[in-house]
Amino acid sequence: MPTASLDKAAPSHAVQEAPRQDPRSVDQEAIRTKGAQRLGSKLQKVVFHGAGGTLFGIHLVNTLLTLLTLGVYYYWAKVRVRTFLFGQTEFAGDRFSYHGSARELFNGAMKASLIFGVPYYLLSNAGLFLEPNMVTQIALQAAAWLLLVLFIPVAIVSARRYRLSRTAWRGIRFSFQGKTLDFIKLWLSGYFLTGVTLGLYYPYFSTKKQAFLTAHSYFGSEPFKFSGDGAMLFRSFLMMYLPAVTVAIIAGLGLYSLIELPLKNIADPETARSLVIGTIAGLIIGALVFRLLWLPYSVKEQRFFWEQTSIGSARCRLPITMWPYLKLKLGNLLLMVCTLGLAWPWTTIRNIQFITDQLALVGIDNFDETVQAYDGAPPIGEGLDGFLDTGFDLG
């Protein structure tokens, strides 16, 4: 099931459905949607009722209590925000509800620290205590890096399992039934192929990840489905990839010239300062250019993920485009800068409403037949239910 926002600001559980469509053509999508409506299927939209002022009050109290408790209240603050955001999200006349607890989040964080944090710290800093030779030190750093690589897919699956199991609509819980080991295999092979192809495998990898996470998600007894293929995104990715590689090559040649010319005078403080400033400026400009090139593709990818998601015979529809999203992000950036971060509640609401205002489910409503069939993700504080299915939540 896709995330409900490009920056994960909205609840990811308001999944919706639409009749089968060709994802390569927006015109065909519109025609099929209209045809489905004529045949009697429904178009139901998500509605968000929350206001920035209300969230600001919650955020203000959360910040004060977190400071007063030296960070301990952070997990209670997170639950309060989630409860508010989910409770303000409505679909088909009923609102979502969040049933997670701060104690579970706290226990989950402690569990994550013990399972991954402590071993990673020991492996990374073993050289300070053991004074190993170069080969041993490289092996320890490699082991720490591998542990970190393994931690990411475990965290993704565990957080999704927990969040879905604590989210309900019409009194029926969502769930995630995917196996962590299967996702780790997909993750490692995907990163390997993306690396050896210099990034060209990325759209296939991201689509496979989304397919795994969606196909193993359930609303009660009803599974979600994902019908997308990475080949459908490859052309859009290539249109971003080729200019990005060109810019990277030009930037690399420029930096090489900048470094090579004053290399003989590197001891001169003025030359060294100019070299550092030029390098930093080049990296910043390169990052901004890459972000601008990535933006159109990221919007298409999220729209594609949503519109390939279905449940039963119905399918989601999210007709977002780049320019409205760009205006949203620029507006949010301006608000955050001008208010020194105090506008966070309002930017959060703006992000959620941008998605919910356009997200729709097209298809025949059969939710009345859905029953609670799976009680997944036992409370985190009740012990370790297998090393790879720890169930801790990272946020």
C-alpha cells in the first residue's frame, strides 16, 4: 500500500480502489473511470478535517513536555500527533483511528537499540579498545556496515507491521503479513543490481519493494493488490537519469579542474580556502540540480504506486502533477523559514490535504463484507517474537 504523502506526512492506511486501467495513459484512465461510474461503481474520496491551529496546540504542549522530561515524553507526543491526524481523516463517512501506545513505542526503541544500536556501536568503535591491525579493523567496519544495511529493511517491515496493526477503520484493523527475511532478500538483491547497473535498475527495485509491502497488507480479511511493473516507470526514470548523469560529469570535471590547477599552491591558506569554498559550493549546487531533476520523477512514481494499488475489484486514483506539488513544497519552505520552524503544524496539514483532496477510490463498495481476520503484531512490550520480526517502531 503506497504511502499517503510524498514526504510521509499523512496516514498510509486510507487505501482506495478503482477499476482496472492502463497506467501508461492518463486519458485512458479518465475514460475507464467514467465508464466504471456509468456502470454503477462508486467514486469515494478521502476527507481530512484537521486544522493547523489545533495541531499547533498539540505540538506546543508536546514540545514543552518533551523538554521538561529531557526527551522521555517524545513517544507520548508522537502518539498524540498520530491519534489526532488519523482521527481527522475520513473515508466513506467513517474516520480512521489509531490504537498505538507510547509504552509500545518506548519499548520498541529500547529493543532496537539493544538489537542493532549496541552491536553497531561496538563494531564501529572496537578499534578504540582493541587496537587491532588494519585487516581486523577493516573487517570490523565492514561488519558494522553490513549490520546497518540489514537494519534498514528490518525497520521498514517492522514499522509497517506495527503501524498497520494499530490502525483501524469501522472498527476493523489493518495488518501486514509479509516475512521480514523475504524483504531482506529483495532489499539486498535490489541494492546490488542498482549498484552494478549504475542506478538504472532503480525503478524496478522501487516497484518490487512497493509490490511486496502492498501485496502483504490487509484490511481485515481483504488483501491489497499491486499490479505495477518497473518497466512502466523506466522511461520516466531515464528522462531524469540522463540529465543527472550529464550534470554529474560536468560537475566532476569542474571540480577536478578546480583541484588540479591550484594543487601546487595548496599550502597557501588563501588557495586552500578558495578550494574548500569552491568544492562546497559545487556540491550544494549539484545537490539542488539533482533534486530539481528528481522531483518530476518522484511525483510520477508516487502517482503510479497509488494507481496500481487495489483492494477487491476497486482501485486507487491519485491525479497529482508536478507543478502543484512544487508550489506546495516551496510554500512550505517559505513558511518554515519565515517562522523559524513554528509553522510545522500548518505545513503538515498542507501536505496531508494535498494528498487527501485528490485521493479517490473508484469501484464497487464491498467493505460491508470485510471482517476482522488477522490480529498481527503483538504489543511490542510483550517480548521478542523472533529476531527478524522484532516489531519495533522507528517513527
